Amino acid sequence: MRGSSSTEADSEIHTKIVQTQTERHHESCCSLLLVLCYLAGSQAWRCSEAPRLSNTIQIDAGLGKVVAVTKYNRAYFLTGGRWYSLGTTGLRHVSVGPAGMWATGTSNRLYKYIAGKFQVASGLSLQQVDAGGDGQVVGIQSGNLLARCLRDSSALAYKGVGSLYWTSLSRTMRYYSCSPNNGCWGVDSSYRVYFTQRITPSSCGTSGWVNVPGHTMTMIEVSTDGSVFGVNRTGQVYQRLGISRSRPQGTAWRLVSMCMSIRHVSYDLGQLWAVTTSGLIMQCTH
């Protein structure tokens, strides 16, 4: 008679096999949908599946670099059409930009990528971080959702030693993104969109916040060139139109047609990267 330990081992193996088969079936179905998306793409945007990174939950693109995080809380870097691991640190959000590469962990710890690995940056617990500004780093404090800013001198010089001091931006946000020369955009706790035309990297002072009406969003991203994309609560993607010097907050929202529900987007150098709610990545060009 076989022992109970052997029976438990067989059961565990069977469970893993079923899970693997389910994931493969899920990916096959999603891949088919992506093909249909490509064939039925709108004239404005053409999308296809990006290099495969299964179970992606977040993506960020900046300065020609693309990084992503999976549901297993691992960060990856895209190069040569392949994804490479950025280590085993448990992460939930990663951002790359002029201030370097920063990330928030599963316990809301903040990290900076230094000498080939993520190192803890002490001083504040953040649930989301953005390094796309003009040297400064911004983020959302965990718990109270206060928007915070780290001055460029501190962000750029930080080597993994000492505690960082963050300036309060006196506004509650759930998501925050900055561009080097095109202001910052944010989503508050009620999913309303806000814009500030200027944030001073050396002091973290802002020019004041303006509500941008029309749509509520769960997240929003502004690229280096000032292009703005957001995702609403039903997984639809919108682009902000009419952005100019005289009207830096733009004039209207335009729906970016996607045949799959989207959870996260990022834009850089003419490439729109979109993460579907099923965990696949779409790469779109205009």
C-alpha cells in the first residue's frame, strides 16, 4: 500500500499539471484574441503582441527603455526582443526615466536600481513611483495616498545609503506621472484627473493643480514628449488631445480602440505599450 505522503505528492503534481495546462490554454486564447485585434485594428493605431511576458500587471517605458512587473512580483527589462529578469526582489511597480530606475515593493518599500540590483531607499513607504520627470522622483505614499516628491539632487545622487526626505505636494492621489518638460498628471482618490504645468526639480514646487474633466481614470501616464494616455475603470484607453503651450492640459479625450480590456499603459518614442487584464502586452504604433 502506498503511503499518505506519496498520495499527497501525486496530488500536488496533478494540481501543478492542471494549473500549467490552464495557463497555457489561457495564453493560447489570449494570443488568438491579439491576432484578431491586429487584423481588425483601427486606422489610427495598429497593435500586435509584444515580446511575450506572461502575467504582466504593469509596464513603463522611457528613454527608449521598457520595464515591466508580473503578478509574481518580479521585474523585467526588455532588450533584443527578450525579457530579462532584474532580480528576485518582490516588486509591484517599476519606473524608468531621467532619475534612473525606481520601484515599489510588495510591502510598499521603495527601491532604486543601483549597480545591477534593487536596493532599499529608506525614508518613506510608497505604493506607486514615477521617475519620468526632470530628475525628480514622485510617488504616492501608502496608507494616506499623499502625493510626494523627491528633489532631483537627492534622487540622482542616492547611492543606497542614508534616508531620503520627501516633500509633500499637499494633494491626495492614487497615481502620479511626470514628464521632464511637460508637467505632471495625476489621478485622485475619486479617479478624477489633474494636471500641473510645472514642477521645479530642485524644490518640488508646483504651479498648482487643474482638474481635467471629461473622463475618470484608474491610472494615467505622460511621456517624455508630453503625450498623455490613461485607462478608465472599464479598461478603455484614452489619449489626451490638443496639448500645446497655450493649452498644456489639452482640449479633449480620444478613445484608443482596443479589442481587449486594458489595465495599464505607457508611451515612449512612438510606441504605446498596453497591458491587458489577462496579463499580455500589446505594442501599438500610430
